[in-house]
Amino acid sequence: MITSPPKHIVASILGIVALCIGAALVASALGSASERILTVFFISLIAVVGMGVYSGNSGILSFGHLSFMGIGAYASALLTLPVQMKVATLPKLPEWLAGTETGLLTAITVAILFTSIVAFIIGLALNRLEGSAATIATLGLLIIVHGITIGWRDVTRGSQSFFGVPRDTTLWSAAIFCILALIVARLYRDSVSGLRLRAGRENAIAASAVGVHIRRERLIAWVLSAAIMALSGALMAHFLGAFSPKKFYFTDTFLLLAMLIVGGMTTVTGAITGALTITIVTEVLRRFEGGFSVAGMEVPAVFGTTQIGIGLIILFAMFRKPEGLAGLKELEERFLTGHSVKPKSKDTHVTVASADPTPLTGDNLTMRFGGLVAVNGVSIEVKPSEIVGLIGPNGSGKTTLLNMLSGVLTPTEGSVQRGDMVLTNAAPHDVANHGIARTFQNIRLFNELTVYQNVLTAALSTLDGKRAIERCEAAIVAMGVAQFAENDANTLSYGDQRRVEIARALACEPSLVFLDEPAAGMNREETDELMKTLQTLTSELGLGVLIVDHDLKLINQLCDRIIVLNEGMLIAQGTPAEIRKNPAVIEAYLGHS
Amino acid sequence: MKRFLTLTAIGALLAAPVMADTLRVGLATAQTGGLATYDSPVIDGVHIAVNEINAAGGIGGTTMIELIEKDVRSDAAQTSIAAQELVDAGVSVLVLPCDADPSLAAIGIVSSAQIPAISTCASSPTLPMIGGDYMFANFPGDNVQATVSAAWAREQGHDSTYIIYSPDSQYTTMPLYFAEVFEKSGGTVLGQDTHSIGQQDFSAIATRIASLEDQPDVIMTSAYEPDFPSMLKALRAAGVTSQIIGSDGIDSPTTFSLGDAGEGVVFTTAGHALDGNPLADFNTKFEAATGNKSETVFNAVGYDLIKVVEAAVLVTEGSTDPQKIRDAIANLEGIQGATSTITYKGTNGMPVRQVALIQVKGGEREYLGSPSPDAAMIPAPRMQ
């Protein structure tokens, strides 16, 4: 399923096809040198967009993708190498491979499949790492694969030239494969998996809390991007006819990454822009560095101008456009309207995973961070159709308790259960699928995604994505943010961002929702409005709410029951009236009298 | 505008006969990147030769040489693009990088355009074999170097050898050629060891050789920096006193600064400057033209390359037809270059050149001679 409006996809595909075919027609009119330049451009662009599928959508920069290009190149080359050539140059090749000689298409297909399998296995291990640790691991991958390619002499000829590969890559085959790769990358970006992965890139904790299994989405992107890299590698092998492991090592890694980063990692438009910019600048400068004459003046050859030029573009881009020349949006997203939601057009209701009256119980929960006991032996129960307030002075362990109940933290001691279902060690995305959604003390929206996409991600990632659009739109309408549906989340005011966060939680159709300081930064009217909404949801739909806030007026008016924490311990619970009179609470807030 | 076009057309027509007397040589070589270390000094030598020839009125006093230079940035894909552009620009001879990858990536274009291509300094005898009729090399082949050093070793009365090679590259397998020639001329190969390029630690190999019952008279390797110095030191430290024979890869200042460990090492290289010999003449010209001393024999190798082209054009009597030039190059015999005399006749494109033998003596370069290899002894190129 594609999550963006169909007109975006249609515009994008038309643009890609027109661009590639147009360029190919121009180049073939200009002659064979231009054809070669464009063929190399297409092959590079496939690689750049392949890197973008993983790095752009996941936010993890990879230095290791050239290894997949290498695997693809060697696999495809080995399959197409004429049998006599194999006998002469690779006498120790396994027999089944020595006798195999396939055509180009078969070889490319097999190379892509083989690379995908390798990438899947590597991805299982690499996926356990986050952020810069993952980036460094990809660097390790590049070095290891390079080492294996050099060491596996019987199959790869070591660091010597692997030659005799049929030169079958033509301008038009490169163009067609490039169109395919760009379309696949574009579709993936707005597929369910791509949207979830981008949400995870924007905010991993929040994405998990709305049911996104980030590692799974990352693995999908990793394998898909490796497949695209393999395609690029195979085409390169059949373009050059001779290559060695150094073709798929640091030099080309940095050239292709420069294209991706200059253009903008997160979009297909960015990949195209970056590859185009660097290729055009290179081609222009290259013509001058061999020496030329202007008005009778002879300018001598200065080799290296090209590299300096590329270096300057990277510097310029990083200073002026740190997110890349194309920015964070696809071209068509800038010109065409996105998803809109009409405020009250439909009979919209936020529904609740109906009649799951099972309460959530936290039993004897303790959380230690080193020597600090943040929460100490707290037992808590939250039921649907009830609004529970959780209060306490700063540092009393409220957020830590919420984090344990929602799976963000695993308690040091104690258990979390919903009925018979033990959720103590459940991952946040599993907790979300048991009807529990939450918001965060520091707003955690998917900043670069639209409001609609923020909420849609949650709807798609819970309840197996059933009725996702319906749930998404209902939640947006219910929280009164329909007019912002097309806007990026980070352009909204603070109060509206809070509302979007709640809408995103509601789109999961939870039976329990945890709100961590939802009224912070809202004015009185906004707070009253929020209270009304929450009361309606509880009374009409049977939603259970656990709310943390410092606004005691809000808590008193809203809550059926209040729980008070101090220094990690539960010191009181009861109705608002009882709590107001409780001496322990008064002492915790005001100190000894 | 119309008038301008007419004038241009007339100009072009007038220029046409002049064009026939200009030989276009396309340089698709690495001026930047990892290969520039090899290509760049060769191209410096090419310039010296071209300027000298043009100053004298061109080849045979008629054919001027025009260089069209492209930097391929040490990349195979760029080499194929540059080669195509140069072919489109109408070059008669193409110069390709020192390394096999980029040369082979361009060879398809060269062959279909039927233009001769010369690699700046590739020494693998398989390159012209794979490259086909239009691919020529411009350096003593690995197999030729090995033949010269093996013949020298046998003349010195060395009967046994041990070889250390790396299968990582064509070049570092030169000891296999050495062993072949050594055995063919009646010597015994006691054993062999392999290493990887950049291995650094050679103590295991050194210990193995030191513990041999019969110590080899010579040990041959074509390892180069940084492997060669560590290998040599490990061997000497283990008590191995055999004569060490290396190849042109160690023709660098490091080899002469190794002190006692380096003493007596013999290696082959492309040439040696003696008072009044062509290489010394070239070095004088180089210094006059650039203001710097020539620090590597690759400068002279570049000069040789143009001397080969010059000789071929003299044979074609000034014709710049690429096919004629190719045929002429393939039949050249005994052309005097800066480093050596050069013969292509009877080869597959790997020239027969003299190889200079150098010995390290007291940290200085001692010239042992430039014996011409016995053609019958030169081993056939190995494809693997």
C-alpha cells in the first residue's frame, strides 16, 4: 500500500521516466562519448538512490553499501564470463560455476537475489546497532567484504583485474534499469514500511510507542537497498568489462555518498539532484583542466580542478543547505497538495478497541539507574473508562513509571500485566498493540512528516493497519487539527503539537492512553478544551486515561482518582477530595510545617 | 552570421592540409588519485619528448605532435569515457594508465576504433595478451625482468633458490617466472612462500627459511614497500644470509637507506644512467626543462613512449593513420630510447627491452650491467 496521494506517485513516475528517456535521447544524439558519460551517470544514480533507500529513510548513514555493489558485480560477472575464459583465468572455480554461462538478464537477476540474501544475513546482525555504532559497523562491512573479495582468489582473481566480462550494458539498458530503480525507491519511500521507517528516523521512541517495529522496517530497507546496489554493480561490471575490488571501495563510496549528501539523503529528488549536480560540475571542470585558450591567452593544464570543484560543492551545500540541495521534500510534494482532512465532513468517531475492560496492573514496580532508585515498589492499576491522575514533585518518578508501563523501560523488579498478558519485558511496539498508547513529556512528533503522516503512521502500525485511514482521520478531527493535516508537524504551535501527539495516540484506537504533561505550554482556554475532549472520550467511548501533569486544577477537575508519588514511592491514592486532605501529600508538596 | 560561417568553412578547408601533418596523441591517464604516482612522472617524460620533437620541426621535420590530455582520476569508468572522447577527437595513438583495470576498461573502445594504445608503465606481460592487437606495453615485462635476474644469479654460481611471492597482484608473482627460468637453467628451487600485500610481519617465513637444512643461495621476491624492508629485516634477523634479489618495485630511496640489512641486495630496473648514455642525456634534458632533477626512471619511460611513437610515424612516412601506426609499432626493432633499446617485432605487444641490474653497495647504487635477456629463456605469460 502506498501512503501518499496517488497524484504524487503518478507525477513522480512521469517525471522520472521523462527525465531518463529525455536525457538518453539527447545523449544518443550527441554521440558515443556523451552516451558513455550518461551511462556512467545512470549506473551511479542507481547506486546513489540505493544508498538513499536505506540511509535516507532510516537516518543511518551507511559506508558499507559499495560492498553490495561489489558482490553484485562479481556475481553477475562470474555468471556471464564465457566458459573458455573461466578455464583460462579461474581454473580453481567450483565445477558448477565453471560450466555456467548465462545471459545478462538472468545474471543480473541472480546477482540481485544473491546479494539480497547476503544483505539479509548481515542485516540481522547489523540491525542490533543504533546510530553511529551502526554507521561504523557499515564501515567494517565495507572493509571485510573488500578483504574477502581479495582473499577469495579462486573465484575473484584476488586484487587483480577481473576481465573478460561481456560489455553488455548499453545506454538504453542503463536508462531502463535506472528508471526502475528510481521508481522502486520512490514507491518504497511512501510505502507503509517506508513511512514507518521515516517515522522511526524522526523519533525512534515515539515510533515504537505507536507500534512501529523499527528494526523490522530497517531490515526491509537494508535488503531492498542492497538489491538496488547489486543492480548498479552488475551494470557497472558489464559496462567496464574489467574491474577489481578497489572499484568498490573507499574512493567510490565517498564519491557516491557525496552525491547523496549534496542532493539530500531523504528523497529520490535529492538523489537525482546530487548525482546531476556533481556530474555536471565534474564534466564542466574536466573540460577546462586539460588547458584551454581564452582570447588568445593559453591557460595551462591544472589537473585536480575537478576534485577541488567537487570539494567546494560539498562545502557549499553543507553550509547553505545542510539537508541537501533538494531539501527534505520530493519535488512533487512541494507543488501538489497532500492529504487533507475536512474538519467535520464525515461522521467521525474515535472508536475504542471495544469492550476491553481488562485493567492494566503494575505490580511492585522498581526501577534503579545505577545507585539511584527512581521508582521503588509502586503498584498501580489503570482501568478503561477512568481518568487517573499521577502527580508528584519533580523527580518523583512519574515519567519513569509511565515508561515502565508503556514498555520504554524494563523494570528492574516487579511486573506489568494486562489480564493474563505479561507485558513486563514487552517492546514498546508490542505494548502499543495491546491497546495502550501514550504521549511524551517532551513532545516527540515526527517533525519532518506532515500531521496526517504522523497520525497515519500510528494507525497503520496498530491493529494490523485495519481501517487505518478511517482511524487516522477520525483522530485528527477529534483533536481539532484537521486544518493542519498537510503541514509539517514542526511548523505547528506548541499547543497544536500537543494535540497532534494525542491524536496520534488515539489513532492507535487504544483502550488506555497515557498522557505525560499534555497541558504543558497550553493556555487556560486550550487546557479547558483539552479537558472537555478527554472527558468526552472517557464517558462516551470508555477510554481509560492515565495523566501526568503539574496543573493541579486540571488534575482535580478531570480525574476520578489521583495517585501521588514522592521520591519514587507511592505515598497516597484516592479521589481528588481525599488527596487534597492527605497529610503526606501536603508534606511532599510543601515540606514539614 | 552567414558570412562568418562561410569564413569559418574556408578557414577549416585551409587548415585541413596542415591537420594532416599533425599527429594527435590522446593521453587518458591518471593525473590524480592512487595511480597518479605512476602515471604522472611518465607524462612528465612524455612532455619532454614532445617538446623536443616539436621544437625540431616535428617528427621527420614534418609531423608535429599534438597532445590532448584527460585526467581519468585513477578510475576505470572515467578511463573508458576519456578514451571514447579521445577517439572521437580523432587521435591516432592513445596512452592509457599504468594499471590493468582502466586499460582493459578502455580496450574495447580502442579495438573497435582500431587505434593503437600504449600503457604508460604496465609491466604485466598478460596485459597485451588480453588487450589484443591494439594494446602495447612500454616497460620491461615481469617475465623479462625475472629472466635477467635469474640468468645473473646462475652466472654468479648460485645453484639453489627460494622464492617469496604474493598472489595478490600480477606484479608480485614475478618470483614464479624467476623460479621457472632458474630451474630451466639448471638451478634448484628449494621452496616457496606466499604473503599478502601489506602483510608487514614476515617472521614466520624468515624462521621457516632459516631452519632449512640447505640454505638457499638466493632468495627472490618482488615485494615492494612497505613489505620489502620488513621482509628483508626479518630474514636477516633470523640469520638468513642468502643473496636477496628484488625487482624494480624496490628501486626507491628506501632500499638504499636500510643500512646493513640492505647491503648487497640486487634488483632489476628499467635503466641506469651512466656518463654519456641515453638515460644520463635524458636526465640532463629533464633538469634543463623542468629545473628539477629526475627522481624516477618513470620520467625516462615516458620519453621512451614518445620515441616509440616517433619511430612508428617515421616508418609510416608521416601518415597519421592509426592502423598504419599500429602495424609500424608492432614491427619496430631496436629503437633507442632513454632507458634502453626497444623492440616490438616478434612480441605480442610486450616490448623486449634491456633490464639494468643494480646492487646496493654502501648505501649507493652500483651498476652491474644491462644484459639482454635470452629470448629462448623468457617464460610464457601466465593468465592466472
